[in-house]
Amino acid sequence: MEVVSQNSNKQIPGNNKILVIGDALIDHQYWIDRMPNPGEDTVILSTSKNVGGSAANTAIGLAYLGAPTKFYGTIGRDLDGDLILGQMQVVGVDVSGIQFGEVTGFTITMIDQSSERTMFSFRGASSNALSMDAALLESIKTSRVLLTSGYQLLYPDQAAVVLSVAERVQAQGNLVALDPSPLIGDVPENIRARMLGLTDILLPNLRELAILTGEEDPSAALEKAPHLSKCVAVKLGHKGAWMSIRKGFQFSNGQMLAEDLCFQVPAIQVQAVDTTGAGDAFNAGFLASFLRNEAPENWLKSGNSLAGEVVQHRGAVSMFCSPSQSPAA
Ligand code: ATP
């Protein structure tokens, strides 16, 4: 792999810190025999309650891997909010920038015997726009990477703050990473285009890549992926992950890639129990390796490795924090 050095006069302002902006929620999971019809009653066989929200999951995974991680999002001043703060602090996420709204958001997932998931979501305080306070401005200056998600782009006032943060990060010479999220197709076209224009590292799964490229066929979508961003890492479920990096992409130490590269790395062979948060864990492993300035192939290996661990546990972050879980059915 060929790299060209950056201009030696240029400072890398953000060192190895990462700023994560997004949702922090509570995930309630209920295992049942089958979904009841309207008006019917059904027994819950087992339950689990964990911290969730794509960005929160990734922030927790990053801190677990030792990456200096600061999380910005909005939660309620309630027991669920306390649970989020506690579990983030246990793994070492810097929560000093978290802002407060009315009620902490949550999701309820019903999982039937065939593993079919039916979800109900309430974003609560997570849908509030962040206020661009002095602490956030300071974090922008001192972070090498901003990671955010497509959920932050759904509402214009929230999107305006995230776009402004991303513009400031880019103006500092630092990098923007985006997990487009399953709802990226619902983001207004002008906002989506602006965010993609600011994104250095795009982290979609295959469904999201299909939305972004307009190609349902995976091979055709992967062929178009390099046009979306300088670095595009696509999560392929049990098949692992694929990545394209284009010439000129900047590594965490500021060096530039001198040639286009493409990799595919298989997933680790495990018995998956629950794939909730697999993509978020992949993002954490990938970005932690990127921030350590490892070779690009290792970004994928590290992503697959953490995601492969997570899928062996119930709940997106239960292997990082103490879960609150009833016995398995
Ligand atoms: P989610 O929405 O469930 O968080 P996702 O749809 O964004 O996940 P996937 O492609 O399903 O992303 O999975 C992310 C990563 O998790 C994969 O790239 C792979 O590393 C790992 N993974 C997923 N399923 C398995 C599996 N069955 N065995 C091993 N690893 C897996």
C-alpha cells in the first residue's frame, strides 16, 4: 500500500479522540412465542433491558476498545437517563457533554420463535436538536473524527446542528464518519446530499447502500459505492465487510493514500444469538482501529471482530456493560 506524506507544516488538530453525536435510548427486548393479533393476550418468555441507540452503542464499543470517546445526545432526567449515563461511564465514555430534554427515548422489540422482530420506537429527548454550546465547540476542535448517524438528519432543526458540526470538523482538517441508518431514504434530499458531501468515512449496510446508490443488486451497489465517499465500508452481515478507499483519503495520522484500494474480509465464524447492534459494534471496531492508525485491512478485521463478539450476546451493549436481563426462555 502506497501512502504519500502530508505537508509537514500541517498540524493534526484532533489527535486520536472521537466525538459521537446521536441517539441514546433504552432497548427493551421481549421474547415471545408469536405476535398476538390485535386484542389478544400473550405471555412474555424472557426480557432484556439495555442501553441502545445506534450512536450510543458505538460510543460504548469505542470506549470499551480504549478509544477516547465523547458522546453528545439528549436524554431525560429520569431513571432511564441515569441508566444510560451509568453504563456509558462504566466503560469510560466521556458523558460531560450530554444534554437533557423531557423523557429518555426507548424502543420495544418483540422477538418471536422464528426470530422475527417487531419494533416500536419512541425517540423522546433524542429528537431534540443539540445546543451548540461552548463544550461542543471545544470538542469539535479537539476530536480527530466525528461520527454521527442518519437518524440525526431526519428533522431539519436537528440536521442543521449536525451539518454545522460536520462543517466545522471538516474546516479543522478532521474527518467525518456517517452511519446512514435504515431511515436514510426518509432524509430530505438536500440534507442527505450536503451530509454525504461532508462525509469522509461512510458506514452503510447493504440495505442502506442500495438506498444510497439506487441499486438493489448487491454487486451493482458495491460497484457504485466508491462514488459516495472517499472511504466506504459496507457491512455484509454473516459475510463480513467490504471496503473501498480512494486515492487522497486521509489516515488518522494525516498521511494520504496514494492509490485506490478495495478489500473484503470475512466475518468471524460464530453462532449468532442476537444481531442487534452488530452494525454499531462494527463501526466501533472499525473506527478504533482507524484511530490507532492501523493498516486499512485491520479496520475491517477489527470491525468484524467486535461485531462477531456482540452477536453472541443478547442486546447491543450487554457484553460491554452489566445487562439487566431475565433468564433465557
Ligand atoms: P444491525 O442493524 O443489526 O446493527 P447491520 O444490518 O447494520 O446490523 P450487518 O451487516 O447485519 O449490519 O452486521 C454488521 C457486522 O456484524 C457484519 O459486518 C459482521 O462483521 C457482523 N455479523 C453480523 N452477522 C454475523 C454473523 N451471523 N456471524 C458473525 N458476524 C456477524
